[in-house]
Amino acid sequence: METMELPMVAGTVTRPPSLYRRILFVWLPVRQIFPVGIGYLVNWIHREHPEVTLEVLDLTRFEEPDQMKALISRIEEFSPDLLAYSWRDVQIFAPHEGDNSLRRAFEFYYSPNLLTRAYAAWDGLRMVWKYRSEFHKKLRFIKEGVRRAPKARVMVGGGAFSVFAEQIIRLLPEGVIGVVGEGEEAMIKTLEGRPVDDERVITRKGSQIVLGKKAGAVEIRRAPFDLAYLESVFPGHEIYHGKTVGIQTKRGCPYGCSFCLYTYIEGKRVYYRDPEEVVEEIRQYRDRWGIKNFWFADAQFIPGVKAVPEALSLLTALRDSRLDITWSGYIRTSLISPEMARLMVESGMGDLEVAITSGSQEILDSLKMGFRLEGLMEGCRNLKEAGYRGKIILNYSLNAPGETPESLACAVESYEEICDIFGPENVYPMVFFLAVQPHTSFEKRLMREGWLDPDYDPISLNPWTIRKLLYNPGPLGELIAKACLLAWDIEPMAMGRVVMREIKRSLGIAGVSAKGSVVARAS
């Protein structure tokens, strides 16, 4: 007797049955960081299509020599008819503080010591080889999946893939579906056999690249999270117990910062999750995994004035939950009112990371940062008055286009002002440089100005492209680079403070001690 497939009902939506029955999610190797996006996708698909069997393979938990064997073994045992890879990192040579690649680059380009430059060149070549090796290893994982499961549909997404999709898709077998940005609806439509040309997908047909165009965004207001179910399909999840886990409270960012990729990946319209559901997800992680530290994995925790009521509602729900957790994220202090500051402290806000970028309003405006420095300082004062006692991490992007000695001095002055508010022992300036990324207005600007060739390859590395992608032009580039080189020698774990002091010394004004306190310079 024949059986008839009935439409599936998920909530109030009647859905056709899935064409695929077994989905294997593969978290490509990366430093040990919880796969937040996969967790949400697994829950979303299970909620919409509970008839589908899911499993998560986290290659990060295997030693490097065993990763390919683990992938092959799981494909053979699980027999997926859909393979979904998540590619988080592509470390093109855009280093930052805490990564020796920045130090080696600066030593090679700026050190007066020939032996230092020679060692930096040798170590830099090793790093480039490692980058290429890691990049092609991830390609091999995907190609091996295609080979081992020839009848399966193969999809790939994730943060790194989203940024370099047009470059990566050309290196993958024809038929692989790439997903840029959020993947819920693209995967559901694929499961149901519906067209995906109205989603942000990318495929290759011969030498032709085919791009879909998304018609809308996923509504995430009501998206319950079931950690118990995720555990049941995620072997090895124990390695994340007791660690820091990311929580997404919203998607999208209305700002247009010229160097940032969040708006490209998530869009400019902001979609919020229900505060009670965010709190319930946190509660599950705390109760089941013993996690007490959370990172809000949003582009910005307060993405604009319109987001203030949502932020206040979430902070109130967190405070009232009495979960005794610590949370943090990227936060614009320019939008922190006295009420919000009080709620932040009462709800358990930990160390605060602030993208101040520059101490010059003119530079901030040219980078389309969308905030006023006086507002940022006022928010800091509100936090202090509310009893905030955490660390303040200030992200500075020195030597942005239009930087002058005067604007550079403003960066140090802004650091000093925040030291005056919180105490220098609680303020950690982090020195970044503007990394050139595809799909940003900063990249387009540098092309117009002749800094970048319009046909440059963003995933190709050599000494010439590295220097272009790590934006630090003259005449201030050498001054800043020398300050960085000295800082690495003096206090590598808190180099930002030394850089600020050395910049002030080089500019001929009062210095700042390596510990952050202001000292007078002898005449």
C-alpha cells in the first residue's frame, strides 16, 4: 500500500515535506569558538521541518591530522543528502593587536635593523604559507565532501565565505550553493525544492557566477532556542561548557561605517529578538552548560536611537531574571543614558569594547561613523556614575585617510579623557589599522584614489598587496609604526598605552606613561 507525504505544519505555516532527510552541518576548523550561527540554523530547521535528521560535525575538536579522517568517517556513517559547511575565518593579512603578523609586517617595512627585517621577512613568509595552507585546507574539506557524497546537495556559508564569496565559489566544484549572510530561508527553500534566486545565494556555472538577490529578511522576533535539542545532534559540545558563548539579540546595523562589513552581511534594517527568548536562551546555557559569560554577537548592541527601547527592554529582562551572569558586546557609549547605564550595571555588563576609532570628529565623519565624540564621553560618564567597575577597551584605527598630527594628537587626548573618567588602570587602548575589505566604501574610496588597483585580488598575498591591505600610508605611517615597534619591545601585552605615550612624545607634547597615567614632559 502506498503512503502519501503530507505537508508539514510548523507553527501556523503549512510547509511541503522536505526533499532532504539527513543534513550534516560541518564547522570548518577555526580557533575554539562556539558556532553560534549553526546553533540557530539547527533550531530553525528542526522547528520548520522536524522530520529532518540533523547532525553537527565540529572539526575544531579534532587534532589537525585527524580532521579529514573525521569528516570522511562521519559522511560515510551518517550518509547525508545535504552537506552544509560553515566557514568563519579567512585571515587575509589584516592583523591586529595580539597577533604577531602585525608585528612582523611592521618590522619588515619599518625597522632600521637589517637583522630584524630579515627575521621578519622569514617569519612573514611562514605566516603567508600558513594562511595559504589553511585556506586551501578548507577548500579540500568541501571538495572531499562533494567527492564522498556525490548525490548530496552541498551548501557553504559563514562570515568568511560571505565576505569572499565571489573568490571562493570560483575555487569550488560546480553545483555548490554559496549563501551570503543569513541562511535560514535559503536552506528552507532548498529543503522544499523552491527557487532560491530571491535569496543571497551564489553559484558557478562554468566560468559564469550567478548571484541571487534577496527580496526580504528573516523575521527573528519569535525564534525559540532549544539547547537540549542542539545537544542531541552536536557530538562533542562539552568542549564549550563553562566557556564564553555568543548570543544574537538582533541582526542588522543602520550605520554606514566605511570600513565595516556588518551592513553588507546583515543589511541595514535591524531585526530584534524577543527579550524573553534571549533571556531564556541564556538561562539554558547557564543551567545546562554552566556558562556565566556571554558575548552579544550583534553588529552593535545599541544600533541607533530607534534601538534604545529594545535595548532597555532586554536589559530590564536580564536584570529581573537574576541569572547572575556577565555579558558584553560592541557598544556605542554615545547612546548610553543614565537610565541605560544603571540597567547595564544591574544586569551584569562586564568589560566594555568601544570602537572610538579616532579622537577627531572630522576623521569620524569622513569614515561615516555616525556618532559625536561628546556623546561618547557623556555615555562614559553616565556609566561611571552608575557604578560601572569593568575594563574599557578602546579600539583606535590610527592613520585613517586625512589623518594629521593634530588629529593624531586628538586620539591621545580622547584616551586621556576616558582615563580621567574610569581611571587609567581600567582603560586599555587597542591599536588597529584600517584593513581593506571587499564590499566596503573604504575599499571603493581607495580604488578611486589609486591606492588599490580595481582588479586586485583580496585573497592574494605578497609583500606588495600586504602593504596595500594594511592601510598605514605616509607621512604619519612611519611615526606610528615606530611607536608600535617600541611598544612591542617595552610592554607587548599592553602596547596601546605605550603607543599613545610615544605618539605624544613624537608630536612634542606631554607624554603618557606606559601604565596609562599622564606625566609631564621635561623641557
